[in-house]
Amino acid sequence: MSWPHPAHPVSRREVIQAGTVGLLGLGMNHLSALQAMTAATQPPRAKSVIYIFLSGGLAQHESFDMKPDAPMEIRGEFKPIRTRTPGLHICEHLPNLARISEKWSLVRSLTHGSADHSLGHHIMLTGRSDAPLGFDPSKPKKSDHPSMAALATALLPKRKDNLPPAIVLPDKLVHREGRTLAGQFAGTLGAQHDPWFLEMSPYHPKHYGAFPKYLFHHERGFETDPSLLFQAPHLSLPQGLTMDRVMDRISLRNALEQQTDDLTALAGDEAFDSTRQAAIGLLSNRKVHDAFSLEKVDPKMLDRYGRHSFGWSLLMARRLVQSGVRMVQVNLGNNETWDTHQAAWGNLKNYLLPPMDQAVSALLEDLDASGQLDETLIVMGGEFGRTPKIKSISATALPGRDHWGNAQSLLIAGGGIKGGRVIGATDKQGGYPARDAQTPENLAATIYEALGLPRETLWKDFTGRPHTLYMGSPIGGLV
Amino acid sequence: MNLPRFTLIAALSAAAPCFAAEALRPLNFANDIVPILTKGGCNGGGCHGKSGGQNGFKLSLLGFEPQEDYEHIVKEARGRRVFPAAAEQSLLLTKGTAQLPHGGGKKLDPNAEDYADLARWIREGMPYGKDTDPKMASISVEPAKLTMPLKAAQQLKVTAHYTDGSTRDVTKRALYEANEKAMAETSETGRVQLFDLPGDVAVMVRYQGKVSTFRATVPLGAPVDKLPASRGFVDNLVFAKLKTIGVPPSDIADDSTFIRRVTLDITGRLPTAVEMKDFMVSKEAAKRSILIDRLLDSPDYAEYFANKWNALLRNQRTQPMYARGSYLFYSWIRDSIADNKPYDQFVREVVSASGDLDQNPPVAWYRQVKEMKQQMEDVAQLFLGTRMQCAQCHHHPFEKWSQQDYYGFAAFFSNVSRKPSTFTNEEMIFSKRGVAQTTNIRTKAVVTPTSLGGQALKLKPEQDPRQALAEWMSQKENPFFAHTLVNRYWKHFFNRGLVEPEDDMRETNPPVNPELLSALAADFVKNRYDLKKLIRTITNSTTYQLSAIPNAYNAKDRQNFSRYYPKRLNAEVLYDSVNTLLDVETTFAGQAPGTRAVALPDNSYNQSTYFLSVFGRPDSSSACECERTQEASLAQSLHLLNAAEIQTQLSRGNGRADTLTKDARPDDDKIADLYHIALSRDPNPAEVKFAHTHLDKKITGKTGDEAFKGKKEAYEDILWALLNTKEFLFNH
């Protein structure tokens, strides 16, 4: 699992060339070294993946790829701080992550061509840089590519306890103008493979950030809205209905159905029976129900993750992977919360970075303490990074940064990867990958490999046409 | 591997004696080497065969382009892939056998013939073969057709035939796939193993772009002596098949089952309680035929089938300003169906549509289907049951269609042009003057309009090639056109096509009852493409009127129509049915209150009505019926179980539960009402008792408002229970 890397890593291709030369007289013992290296380049399989999505686009300059030597109009207001890893610096407003840098690594060179929110979401949620035919930035379509979570839903085995393979929480991603973003759904895979959207935090169009403590407006700053709730509404009952009454209804239904036994039995389509059973199971199975509830969580744990929507979301994700859900996509903030065009520094340091730093570091430490970090791959990214150049959207607005698909930083941890690594780098301005550019396809391949999906995996779209799952190679150098 | 020389010698000496005879024959890259790569999956779409290749090594998909593959293997990567001086150290072999790290794993066994052939080919200097070498012309499979007992097995033999008349046994290198995976599985070496399901199964055999099919008929062998009366050729052919395979059909469905079934299938709604009662008491001998005629003449039929065609013809409102066009097109479709416009004319008017939306609404099809290739693919799939998509970029893997066929067929649309319409943001469609032609992207050759399997046409510059296409489609002897439609409609009523999927008809995917498919198509042509007549033929058949309840033998039958196969109500029909049961009047934006979901003019309502999207109403984004998701999902189950939307409708004032509670009639009558509305039948005594017990439980010891509240809740529960029964959720 952890083959020691040479001080000057030799690429596999170079070694293969050496092997060929070896045939001509240099001796073949390179070959066995090469075979051993293969084992090292096959990352271990993770039980689960948590994909933390920062909708809106986190600025690399204000987080994991600071450019303190760049001119003021590029480097911004924040200062870098040292992490536990020598030579690795991150933003001063991420002190908890800095303290545990041995638990995570960075990919600073993720790049794709789009600076558009809609297409960017589609790219980063599906792991495909190409726009699907007929892509419509204003709404999801059935011709969209399937999201990674949808593919996980379709390709991973079903579980006996009815928990779906992939869950998205706390809500669907919605553009700040109210339209649902494309790329989150099953698209051409067929809607039956949509991941399960928990909708724990019903869409609220006006606010950003992590409510209640870190709720804000990009222009006006801090806001409060006591109506915002965090719950699992699919599993909670509509008003006026109790669990007893639901169970009562189900037994009445069962009694009535028994009167037409022969019909009931043969109308089965297995998928129908199993999802119906699953729905009842989810609703009534206390153990499963508990996984979706934060009521019985140790208050200390709630404090550690943070009593806000980011903390609750990640705590919920952690409970779900513990219960056996294979992929959880966690949207940290809706309405493109991270879209810091204006008042970027104030909003980032007051409302965005602190709850993210708190919740993500809590998640890593919590998983590590229970020995589960090694079997849980954690990836954090957004639809894009932000422009190197600082700008103001109007004469009166405080400055920020615009959309930038050419570079963003990913945080990646767990699942057997080594901490304290940095893959790739951007140029002096943090604008373009300077080396080891990585694609969304590679990110997807990293996730699929962690989930144990074989390289040859094909998935079929609703017309029956086969497609390759892996459109890239897992990001190298992390294990 | 520490002693390379030894390995090399061992491999050589192992290869020599085993394949001495073969070693005399010079190897040909296309005939001998590519099939090994195909069988190993190396050139599959998941590996090196995908458009960008894999890790820098690209092969043509499934080996359809041997010359390109030869270049990539022999000349790329500085010759490291093949190494004649020490063949066994070639990357092609060391990777293929996973001696070197290989993402695809071990695909070659060093001790097998494939490996030996590859090694010999490399040692002999990678010959491509001569132009004069024989080429493969076809493959044949033996046996081609067989009647087999349940659970039996059969080894197939596949022979490749070459242009010089020689043949070769390619059983080991061919690929096998059964069309009914529940009935049979195939091994890599061509052995077919049946399971315990009776019926027909076909095994597609592929070898280097050639296909052939093995068909097995698997009888159950039960006695079929007591057949219900046949009412025409449909029954004759279905029953003949049932006799052959020894599966006796179920009994005829009773009247209440029939009226619910046929009303849902023809009009997409539940029969009303009044319709149901009238039908039950009618003593008319031909009452089922009369009912069918009445339904077909109702506007509900036109709405329901317009809903089907509207999705397939991609009538989308992608932008708010498109509403005008989508309404016009929808009305045109609905009116065409109501008028029973002959199907060939309907298709012709779509395919050759020209002009403005107002004069000619089907030009809206060209608004959504913008590109020549897309137009051709839609027409091929929708009207001809042929999926050409694959052949755009490579030879179709399961079919005879090449890129030449693809672009030849696309050329029918090469003159379609647009100019601004008098209506803002709309376009006028016309066929520009000129010789219709396009370019085959692979060969760069100019191709002119060519019908599927036909000769290239030479059209005059003033001819609209789409007229020629419509002409060809509606020729009596067209092998695709009528077959596709009758199969599509058969599936609508039986929940299973004679060919499955219904728009993927090809030699390697044969119909379960070919005689029936041909007879239906011939009858449809004879009746001048009369759609209502076709529906009458289908729904008046005894086969359609069989019960869904199995007898001792046919519970597992899923393909021979020995009983009616229950199907889930689709999104729109279920939504309407739930609303009917709960007495809810719909309010769709821009539509009259109470408009049925099946009568919505376009896809734009899917976004606003969660119910419709979660239950899979299509977005009209493809010409494939498969866009409609009929598969169950957890979200659907949860929605029926505890959605606030449904609970609100159940409990609201003046809703069904509220009205029933206020209704002074005896509870038994009211329970019967609910069964009539939801299930089109009387409740049986036990069902009445369960409902009664529940009512009693809810009001016991209560008086006044409390008792009212209890009773209303009880009716809410009964309604909920009914709408969650399979009997309600399915058409059966």
C-alpha cells in the first residue's frame, strides 16, 4: 500500500523504456522492481467517498494556493500560515486544517475550460470536461452526462438494508437566480439512477453561507433567518401525520392487498417491490432512521463539527458513510455561496472559511480517530477557481474575484492517500497549471478507483449505448 | 522473469510443436491478429478502442479499421510495442499478459494459442498481409436454429468464410451474447447454457464486423389443448406459438378488469364509475368491441396518443417564446390522431415539412432536431426501428451498417435549410435547390441519398430529397416502416414488443414471434396505415383480453403473451388517476383548470410538477421511448408513502375524504364508491370489512367534532391505502 517513493521519482514510462533497453543487455532485474511499483500505483480501495462541493468556486488565492510574492492586485489581503508540513503554507483563516496537514494533500493544478457556473458545475459533478450535446445552462436535461453520484448509484451493488449507494445532501444545487443546476443528476443514464437527494435544508433563495451563525449576503454581510431548518424531510413526516398513523396505513394497505394476492404477486416487478420495501424500511427502521438524524449525536461532536449547516452536513455525511453509504456528495452552501465577486475577504474570513475549516478538520480528525480515514476518500472542490486579478463588479462594490476554470485547488484526503503532499502547481499568478495539470476526468477516475470500480467498467445510457466510465487516469502521486 | 533468456526459449519451444501445422500458413494482420485483440477486449470501447485510446495506445473500435491498428501497433511508440528480435519482450505481449503493469489486467495467457500466434506474427516481422490475401466474407454458426429442452446446453461452432472459398473455425475467437439474459448465458468459447425459462432466445455471434445468430426455441411442453376462441390472425399466431412451446394461456379477463385495462391503454385515464357500471350491466354480445370503438372516437384517445408522439417528436418548449410553436405542433399531432390520418401521411408531413409554423406546424420538428445527422438518426430510430448512431463514427458493432450507409442515409437531409420566419425567433424550413449530397467523414467520399440497404439515388437539383425518402418509407415492401410502427403499438398495449427494445430491430435481435410481426405489418399496410384499425385489431384479440393471473404453467412467461403482463401506470396517467381518486382539479400554468397531465402540450411542466418528473415523464429530448423511465425508484416510493403534497390533498377541506365524511349514505356504499373509482370493481366482503374496522377504530369513543375528525382521518387512510395498492398503481 505504501511503497516508498524514490527521492527522484521515475515515471512508469521511463522505467518501461529502461526495461526495453534492458533486453539489449542491461539486465532484466528492472522488471521486478517495476512490477513492485505497479502494486504501489494501484491505490487501495476505499469503502466510501465524500465529495465536498464548494458551489460558486473557492478562490485558490484565498485558500490553498496563496501567492504572497505576487503583486497586491493578485495576492489579495490574506496572509499564508505555516502548516504542520514543512514548506506547505495555506490561508491564515484555515488554522485547523493547517494544524492537521499530515492528514490531507492538495492538487493545485486542476483545470478545465469553463468559467460558467452552469457548465462548471456540470464538468465538476460529472467529471467530464466536454459539454453534453444540447447542453442548456438554464436547466438540467436528460441528455446531460450523469453525475459521479448517479454513476455510483447505478454501478455499485444494492444494499440489503435499503440504504442507497449514493446520497447528495443537504439539498440540490441551485443557481443564485433560482434555477436548478445541471450535472447533478443521472442524465443519459436514466432518472431511476438519480442519486438520492436528502433535501435536509430546503432551498432558500436569499441567503448564503452556513446558517444560522454564518449566514450572510454578499453585499450586506451578516443576516439572520430563523425559518431555516436542517432536517431530513424525506424521512420526516408531513404535518398532521404520525409514524403510528403511517404504519397503520401500511397495515391497512397490506390487508387490502392480500385480498388480491395473485395479482399482487405477479404485478411484481422486483424493482418496484424492493423500492417500496426500501421506502418503508427507511421510514420505519430505527437504526437507519438514526443515521439520518442528528438528535442523538454527542453534543461535543456537534460542537466540534460546528453547529451550522456546514458542520451538520459533514457530520451527517460521516454518519452515512459509517452506515454504509458508498458515496456522499456534500454541498457546502447553496446559491453558489462561494461566488465571491464582491467583498471577498470580509465574507470569506467571516462567513465561509471558518465554518469550512472547522467542519472539514473535524471530519478528518473524527474519521482518523475511529480508524476510518484510511477507508474513506475525501475530496473537496468546486466548479472552478477564481481569477488571479482582483476586480470590482461595480464602482460601489467591494472587490473580489471572477470565475476561473483554468485552475483550482482540490483538497484530497483519506482512502489510503498520503497526507502532506502537493500535486501540481500553478504559475506565479495562480492562473494556470505550471506543472502536472490534472483534469476533472482524472478526479473522477480517482473517485471511481477508490470505490473499487474496475477500469474496464462500461455504463449504458438509456438508449443502451455503452460508455466508458474512466475518461482519465487516477491522479498520480497521492499514494 | 529474472532469467529472460530462459523465458524466451521456453516460449519458443512451447509454441513450436503445438502449432506446427498452423505455423506454415502466413499470418495476415486483419484476419489473424485483430480478432485476438477483439476477443481480448483490447479494442473495446472501455479500453484502447475508445476515441482517445487508453494511455497513449489507440486501436480502432472492435478492430473495424485494421490498417489504422497496424500503424498504431507497429509504427508508434518508437517500435516498442513489437520487437521481432525478442518477440516475447514486445510491449504488446508483456502488457497483454500483465507481466508489465497493465491497467486492463491480464488479457492474454502465455500458454494459449492467441499468445503463440501474436508471438509468431511479431517474430515473422509483423506482416500486414498482401492485397491478394483472401478477405473474410461472412460467418456462419452451427446449429443456426434448434429446439432445446429447459436447462439444456449447446456448443456452437462458428465458421468464417473467406473470399477464396476457404473457411476457418473461429469459434474460440468469436464473441457471443444472448438477447434474453434471463433465459440463457453464453461462455467465451461459444457454449450456450439455458436456464429454466421457456420461450425463444437468440444468441448474437460476432466476429470481425460480421454477425450471425443462433436461435433456440425452448418449450415448456405443457399440454395446450383448451385454447380460448381465436378472434383473428393475431390469436391464431400467438396460440400457434403457445402450442409450439407448450405454454397454455390464462383465462379471459372479466369485464371489470377489461374496462379498466382498455380505458387506461387507449385513453390514459381510469374509467368513471358510471362507465364501469354501464359496461357491467350491458348484455350486448359485442360490448367489448363497442367500448373499444367508443374510446377510440373520444378526444381522450387523441390526447393520450398525442402525448406519446409529442415526446417522440421532441416537441419541447426550450425557451418561453417557443410556446406558440409547441402548442401548434401539439395540436397538429393531436388533430392528426383524432382524424385518424394515415400513418404514412403523418410521417411524410413531419419528415418533409417545409414552410412556416403557422401554415405547417410539423416544421417544429426541425426546430428541435437541427442537424442533418440528428434528423437522420431520429428518422431511422423512430420510423424505421434502426439505430444508426453508432455508424457515425465507426462500423455498427451489431449490424451491417457502415459509415457509408450512415452518411448515405443522412444525405436525404443535406438540403434542409432555414431562413428567418415572419414570426420573431422562429425559422422557416425549406429544401434548397441543388444536388443532395454529403461526405463520408472516414473515406472523404461524396455520398448521395441512399435508402437503408438500397442503391444511391441520383436526384435532380429541384427535387426535395425528403420526398424521395418518404416515398421509399411508405412503399409497401419497405422492410422497416410498418414493422416498426406495429411493434411500437404492440408494446404500448402488451408492455413488451415483439422486438425489444421496440426501436432496435435488427437481424441479431429477432422478434419473439416473427410471423405475427409480419402479419401485423402486412395488415397495417393493407389497411392503408390506419392506426385506429391497428388498435382495434390488437385490442379486440383474445390475446389482449387474457387475464393477467397466471395458470399453473405460465407465471414465468414474459415474451409469448400467454397472459396480460401488468404494467405500472406511467407518470402522467398515475398523476391524473391519483387526482381523480382524491378529487383534485389540476392547475397547470396556462392550461384550463382540470387539464389532464396526459393532455399537456409540451415538456415544460416537468420542472414545475415534481410528481411528473419523479415518475419519469420524458423531456422530449430523444426519439427513443426509452427516455420515459418506467423503472421504480426510491424517490417515487417515498413520494407515494409520505409526500406532503399527497397528504395535503388527502386531508384538505372539500377533498374526497372530507366529502365522504359529510356524505350521509351508509359507509358500505361510500367504500364501494372508492373501489369503483380506483379499481373499477366492487369491493369484496373482506375488503369492506377491513375498511369498516378501520372506520370503527377511528371513531370509537368519540363524539361530535372528534368523531368527525376521526372518520375523516379514517377515509384519508383508506384512500391512501387504495392509492398505494399495486392494483391501483398498475394496469393489469
